[in-house]
Amino acid sequence: MWRIAIIDDDRQVLAGMRNIIPWGELNAVYAGEAEDGKQGLELVRQANPDIVITDIYMPVMNGLEMLEALRQSGCTSRFVILSGYSDFEYARQALRLEVTDYLTKPVSIATIRNVLRKVIRSLEEEAAERQEQHELMEQVSQFRPYLEKNVSSRL
Amino acid sequence: MQHPFKRWRIDILLFGSFALLILLLLAAVGWGAFRLSSQQLAENTSVYQARLLKELNQQLGILRQSIEQTSLSIARDPALLEHLAIRRDAYAKYRSYQNVINNLKGQVISSSTIFSIQIYMYDPIVIGEKEDIAMLPHDRLQGEAWYDLAAKSDFVWIPEREVVTDRGRKKVISFARKIYAPDLAYMGLIVINVKLEAFESVLRRNSEAQRLLLDSGNRPMTADSVTRLTPELLEVVRGLEKEEGYMPMNRGGDGERGASSGEKALMVWSKAFPDGWMLIEITPWREIASGSWRLALTLFMLGLSALLPALLLTLYLSRQFTRPVRLLVRSMSGFTIHQPDTPLPNDYRNEFGSLFGGFRKLRERVDELYAAQQAQYARQKEAELQALQASINPHFLYNTLDQLNWMAIEAGHEMMSRVLELMGRMFRTTLSNGETWITLEEELNHTLCYLEIQQLRWKGELAVETEVEPDCLTLYVPKLTLQPLVENSMVHGFHGRHSGTVRILADVRDGRIRLQVTDDGVGLAADWRERRNRKTGGYGLRNIEERLDAYFGIDCKIVAEAPESGGTSVTLSFPALREKPEGGRSHVADRDH
């Protein structure tokens, strides 16, 4: 199950977003929401979601400041940024902070769904890769005694 | 009237005042020369005339004296006295008559001046009225015109008259003397007729001047003198005291002395010493002055001939002085921004040079200021435009769009959400931070956003085909060159329809990009070109045309045509730009060249 957190200072956005995300299809669960960057920071540290959808322009702490702080403390969550008109200049900064996607408002349902699907597919691929690697490692560890014995006997 | 030095042109002033000055000087010199020389001439003339008159008068005096002497010797002649004394003895009288006549005839013949002699006597033996020596009865004396004169004195000169002899008529001036016997008894009167020529030959000597001969009683002695002696002159003559001299006078006319009537003249006179006869010469001023008049005229003509080169020189000088001023004035009046300057000469080193330099500098400064002003104006315009764009307030716009979007989402209007999203993207391109030039990719995306909105409206009845060479995508094009064409197709081409196909084509050939939008709509109206010039309709295409013209000038081409297959095809073609051009215009911005 993928955990998705939403951070936006607009309650309507929070509610709307929660409504349009096809949780079942994406095999995802709601990991909580926050209304400014500072709350978002705590939320992500606490809940450690896989995906964070965040606005940039927010009171107290903006989305990019929050992201920077999180990256410094080793957070590896995927970030999807929602940008308003005046946030163009943040795009470059966002890229540096390894943002998965940078959407400009307004965003249609289809766009959000597509983006989320893409992110989750990549997460799944990553997980599958990890899984495969893990299995390989396991197999290796299973065979280790045998191998060790064979090799040592040869020597 | 305004001050002429403030009103008239300088070269006219310079030339005119110089010419006037020279002319005045010339006139003054001429007049002065005339005055002085005529004065001098008058003096010289009078002195010369006075001397001459004195001499002539002396000669006349000698003539008179000789006549008087002759008459005296005749009157004292014993033979004549005897003849006059004989009264009764006719024979004796006749004999002495012959003697006296012969004697007197000898006198007349020997004298060149005496014409005839008349003797008035008592009992003349022969009355020879027309003889050279005429013996006349005494009682005829009373009938003579000059009787009064003769009666008063013993001897007297008789003014010009005419006598008749056998030899003919003759004008004479006569001298009459009474004859007395030694015992002082009155015997008769002898009249010696002197030829007028004798006087006139003296009077007319040396000149044709008007001369008057007056006796001591101011009586005119010749006929000419009578006519010349005006009452006025007589008045003057009576007042004369000196023996000789000259004075200016007004001749003729019957006005008062010094009045303008009559002619100005110079009068010179000379009185003979013993008998007081007076010789007067009158010279019209005109004659005296004619010499000096000629002199003045000659001077004036000389001056005039000198005036011509002087005037030419003045003209040349004034032109030289005013030429730079004229040049400056022309340059100043012809001065306009953008026009090439009227060239001013560079070789002046004096005040004109500084003037030219000053004006040239001023002109450059004005040009600079104008350019600066223009640049500032352009900047201000741009700022105004930006302010206008800013006043649309993108923040508000986007926030509102976003809110609308969420409202649509909340209401389940997915399509509307999509339209709002596309609109948001389109606005981003439209505003695009005030950029004029964007890549074709951006323009294409913008256009496709527009087309997708239309597709959503038409519910899939609108087909969009794009055929764009990948090379083209990075080229720079003026913002909003493609989208308005597509909009034209939607608004005009598909007017009243519900389906259609829009085809977008872009390629690059020989350094030129070609953008083509084709639709299968109603096609071009027959009068589309005329309509395009009107304010309404066709705004999109005209707007593109104007902007491309401003950016590329003749380097851009716009072709609108109706293919046989129907619909409309609009093709834009302009230079392919790999770099974003500086400022608002392209590299071919200056289309005047």
C-alpha cells in the first residue's frame, strides 16, 4: 500500500484532492494532510509517506523550504509540486531538490491521476527491483554454505 | 514702422546703406565742387571783366575826348565863325561857305569815326540836308528830339539815333556843341555824328556779353542799352558809388529785388574818370556757372563710373558677410529630426566658424536628446504595456482559475476541469513574462491547448493533424503567430458547422520557416481582402500581418488561398531564427534598407 500525504493551505483543495485520487486503483492510502509548510514538515517526518503532493505558496513556511529541510534530513519521499502563477522561478530550485513532477495550477483530474499513476508505477518498479535484488541476495545467502563448502574443499 | 535694421535682410541693409552713403558722398562732393568753383569763377570773371571794362571805358573815353576836341576846334575855327557871322553879303558868305565846307569835309574824311557834321545856323546860304556837312536853319532845332538835351548845356552827347545823308542811313551817336563868337555871342550849334560802330566796336569787343553804355546822367547811349536798362537796373545803377565793382543781381522781371522772378546774373560796372560815363556788363549766372556746372557734372559722372565698381564691391562684400548667415538660417529653418542635415561649411575660422560649430553641436545635441527622448518614450510605452498586462493581475486570474477548477472537480465536471487547465496553460504563454519571442514548440503547445478546448466543445467532431519537422521546434517565432490562424479557422472557416479538420504544418527550407494552417471549412469569401481592411473581422490575420511586417519587413510573406479541395490555407513564411532576437525586432528590423 502506497501512502500519500497532501499539503495545501486551501481546505477545498485538500478535500478535492482526496476525492479525486483513485485510492483503490492506485493501491494507495491516505497518509494525512497539512495546511502549511511547518505542519507539513512534521507530518512527513511522522508519517513518512511515499508520495507528498504539496503547494508552494503557503503561510508560515513555503513548500520548497519545507522540501529542502526534509531532503537535508534524509527524506526520500516522492514530491509532486503544485505551482501557482508567480512560482515559476521556483521551478529550477525544485528540480535541484529532486522533485518528481512539477504541475502548474489549475490541474485537471486527469492530469493529477496520470501523474500519480506515473509516480506509483515508478515506485512499483523501484520496489520490484529492490525485491528482485533482495531475492537474489537471499538465494545467494541460501547457497552460501554450499558454496563455501565446495570452494574450501577444492582449495 | 519697425526699425529697418530689425526688419530688412542684412545683405540689403549692408548693400543699401553703403550704396546710399557713397551716393550721398558723391553728391556732396559734386555739389561742393560746383558751389566752390562757381564762386571762384564768378570772382575771377568779375575781376577780369572789371579790368576789361575799365580798359574799354578808357578807349571810349579817348574816342569821346577826340570827338569833343574835334568839335571844339571846329567851333573855334575862325573861318566858321566868320561864315556864321556874315549875314547880308551873300557872295562873301557863299565864298566862305565853300571854304568852311571844304575844311569840314577834310575833317570828316580824315576821321574814321565821324560820319557827318550838322551845323544849325542863322541864315544858311545852302541848305544841304543830305550832305555830309549839312548847314541847317537854326529854327529847325526845335523840331529835333534831342532839343531839350541840347538846350540846357553848352555841349552834350546825344544817344543813338539815325541820320540820313546821300550816302545812306546810319546809326550814330552825336555830340552837340554850341558855337560862340569871341565876344560870347551865340552863333549856332554844331552836331558831330559819330558812327555807332565806333562805339560798338569797343562795346562788343571780346565777348557777346550784354554791355550797357550810360552817360554821366545814367542815360542809356545806345539802343541796346535802352532795352537792357530795366527800371530795376536803373535803380541799382543810381545807388552805385564806387568807380568800379561787381555785384550779383536779379535781372528782368518786375518783382522786388531778390525775388525769385527773373534770372540770376552778375553785374560788373566801370565809371570813366573825368566824365562819369559808365560801362556795365551783365553776365547771366548760367553762363558763369556753366563751366563749373560742367566740372561738377564731370566729377559726378566720374564718381558714377567709380560708383559702379564700388557698388559691385559692396555687393560682393555684403554677400560675403551675409552668405554664412544665410547658410545658417537655411540650415536652421530646414532642421528637422530624421532629415539629413543641410551641410554647413567647415572652413570658417572666425565668428561664423564658431556660430556654425555651435549650431552643429546644438543640432547633434538635439538629435541625441531626441533619440534619448524617443528611447525613453519607447521604454515608457513598454512600461505602460507591462503595467497594463500586470493590471490583468495574473495572480488573481490563476487563483480564480484554480478555484474554479476545484469547484468543477467538486461538482464532478471533469471536462470543465480540463478546459480550465488548458486555459491556464494558454494564459501562461500569452503572458509569458512579457516575452515577444517564444519557441515554435511553445507556440505549438499553446495552439494545441486552444484546439483541445475546441475539441472538448465539439465533442470529438474536430480533427487535428500536425505535421511538424522536429528541427522547427527550437526555432524562435513571434508569440501568437500560429494560434490566431487556427482561431480564424474555428471562427470563420467552421462558422455554422459542427465538424472539421485543422491541419498544422511546419517546416524549414533555405533558412526560412514555413507555417501553414489548412482547414476544410467554408473557404475564403470573395471579398476577404477588402473586408480585411475594415475595422471589423479578420482582426487576427491583420494583426499577424502587422506584427510580422514590423519584425521582418519585406522578409515575411503571408499567403491566404483557397485550395481546390475546399477550405482555406494560410501560409506564413519568414526567416528561421535559431537565437532569440534582441529587443522587439529581428535582425532585419530596419526595413527601410
